[in-house]
Amino acid sequence: MSHSPERPVEYVCENCHVIYAGTVIRTDEGHRYEPPDECAVCGAREFVELTQYPHVDSHAT
């Protein structure tokens, strides 16, 4: 069976909608992903996981 590489968790800036790959944080149990501290484009600090992005209330028109 071939190995399939793990895809990182992606985060969307709630302000300007730029997508970031999560930062790998090493833990005793392995690792996890976290959003950046701040968006490099607009400076916002609010992010949502890409998989949850379509469901975020702030994007309703």
C-alpha cells in the first residue's frame, strides 16, 4: 500500500480571505496545526479552518 502524505490543516483569514497552511506544533502525542498569530496581508487575528469556512455566520449575505 502506498503512503499518502498528510495534508496540513488550512486556515482562512476572516477579514481578507487569504488561506494559510497551519503551523505545525509538536506535542507529546505527535503534532497539531494552529493558525498564524496574524494575517501577513491585513493584520487580522481571526481565522477559521478551511473545512468550516462555508459555515461561518460572518460570511452570510
